[in-house]
Amino acid sequence: MSELLVVGSVAFDTIHNHLGSHARVLGGSAVYASLAASKLAPVRLVGVVGKDFPREAVDMLRNAGIDTAGLEVANGETFHWEGRYSKDLTSRETIQTDLNVFADFEPKIPAAFRNSPYVMLGNIAPQLQLHVLDQMESPELVIADTMNLWIDTALDALKELLKRVDILVINEEEARQLTGYHHPLAVAEALRTMGPETVIVKRGEYGALLFLEEDIFCAPAYPLKNVADPTGAGDSFAGGFLGYLAENHHSDLRQAVICGSSTASFCVQDVGVGALVELSREHLDKRIHDFRELTCF
Ligand code: AMP
């Protein structure tokens, strides 16, 4: 089992959905990804919070086995994101993004974290993701997530980043925006030409597609009766995916995709991080087993 470094946002999220409004719940790409990955491998978290970040939240992360030595506490308030979901939860609009301490964030990787073999660059500005890579010794595997904001505002840095990333995890709409192509094979080929050997296209409630050379793997999303909150599903997918690879020494990408789909399926069953915090290894393994039954023919 190898250590896994996770960098990304640590946030308070205000979420409006079919269940009502949920003010300032704990969230952020690094929190979702770390919690998911922590079920499988030792996680080292790097991010920034403000003075308002509660002690209990740090304790919760530590109790999950996450090393928070890289969680900087800066003067000011914690990053805050507010979004509203459509009734069927298939789309969301950002109402407000308050960068707060995130505005001046320059990730500093603690010396003891620099040898981490597995690195997950959660969704933050590509310039910052590059800055993280510059501080790492020689990671075995680097995976990155991104979003439309950076395609619109930091395309050059994003292209630079892609040259240094082994696996890109990106949602379908953003993959189409970045490449200008629509159909999956054309999108994947264009993305792989930009740098990453492996591309994973997230398709929300329709699952994920993995592209590696000539190999394509299609994983469904786990069918659920109710979804409480899709926030963080993509980050929990990436955390579960990379956690699996860190646990099993980069063995089987298909298994890792199923593991990511499993962690994501738990994430969406509660508002915020609740379901991930409660998730036991036993329940995760059971869901991976159920996935096998679901897709075997
Ligand atoms: P996901 O639903 O997987 O796309 O991720 C949702 C998380 O992304 C939320 O918890 C937000 O706090 C976080 N988030 C939203 N906008 C940004 C941004 N511009 N930079 C970093 N994190 C963000």
C-alpha cells in the first residue's frame, strides 16, 4: 500500500436541491477525494482553510486516517461555494463562489509529503496544480481533474499541465468543450494527444468511460433508488479510483474504475460528506461485488 497525496479545495458548500437548502456544509474537491481514498490507502491532504474552519472537521479528517499536516490555516475565511441543482439533479448552476483564503493559496507540499508515489491534483487552478508537481520528487502516477472555469480562463496552463499528467479525469461536457469534439472516441483521442496516457470521462448518472491505448472500458453508475446530493461525486470517484491503485500498486485500471464508481455511489446518498464518513470497508467491498453482478453477462 502506497501513500497518496491529494491537493484541492477544502470548502463550505451551500447547496440548494430537492430536499431543501443546506447552508455551509463541509465540502471541497480535496475533502471528498481524501475521504474516498482513505478507505483504501494512507492519504496526505494539502489545502487551505480560514480561521473559521472548525476543529471538529479537522478531527473528523484525522479520524479517517488522513494526514492533515499539509492543511494550511490562513488569515481570512474558508472557500465557500453555493450551487443550485435542477429538480432531477442532472444539472446545477453555481450561484456564488467566494474564494476567500483560496485566492492567495500557493500549495506548499510538506517535506515529508514530497515522496508520495501517487498524486491526485483535485480541481484547482492549473497553475497551482503545476506548482504542486514542481515540488514533488518523482511520483509514479499523477492524476488530475479540471473544470470548465479553467478551460475558459487558464487554457494555456491547463495544456501545460496535461503534458505532465498520467491520467485525466474530466466530465463529458468539459471534455467536449476542451477538445471541440462530440463523440467519445474522438474526444478521448484528442485528450490523449494533449498528454495523458489514460483518460476517464465521467458521465454523471450514466457512469464513466476509461480510455487507454486501444482499450476502452465502460462502467455504469450504480443504480440507486434515491440520490440526496450529487455534490462531490466526481471527486469521490477520483479518490476511490486512485485509492484502489495506491492500495494495489497500480494494477488494474478497470477494477479501479469500479472502485471509484462505488465510492461515488455512496457519496451521493447523503448531503455533503456524511455517507463517505460513515462508509466502512466492508460496505465498499460489498458494493464492488454488487457491481460485478450488475455488469456480468
Ligand atoms: P464535484 O461535484 O465533484 O464537481 O465537486 C464539488 C466540489 O467542488 C464542491 O464541494 C465545491 O466546494 C468544489 N468547487 C466548486 N467550485 C470550485 C472551484 N472553482 N475550485 C475548486 N473547488 C470548487
